Amino acid sequence: MADEYFLLVCDDVPHDVVLTDLGVRVMDVVQVVRRLTGLSLWRSKVLATQLPAVILAGVPEEDAAAAVSALRHAGAQAETREQPEPDFLKH
């Protein structure tokens, strides 16, 4: 029984928010990263400067699009990526 896996079928595939470029307004972008992740200011800056950085992982598409919009509004380049299918589901 422990070796069985169950796949929950849902309409929304989890997405990741990836920061690809900080832009010129670094502190504005760090503040947005802080607001999105709940990390401290220092940890948000460290995360944002290690590009490409996954800011949010496994969020619904609407939340990912809103996060990308907020990052772009702050002057950064960001994108959403669908999470790949787990290996155990591939035949």
C-alpha cells in the first residue's frame, strides 16, 4: 500500500514565479519580493540577487500572474513557468 501513488486531477497546474533580471530599481524589486515571500529584507535581497531566482513555487496560475505583474511594475523581468510533471507519473 505504501508504494501506491494517487494523482489528484485538477484544472490548475502549479506554476513557479521566476525572477530573471532585477532592473535598475533594485530596492523596489526587493520590497516586492519581501511582500510576496514574507522573508526578511536581507533574505529577500539575497534571494533576488541570485538570478534566475524562483520567488514562488507551486502557486495557482492567477497568483503567479499577479506576482509577475507586481515584479514587472517594480522594474524587474519575471516570468511564470509550469511545474514539470513528477517522474513517477511518466510511463
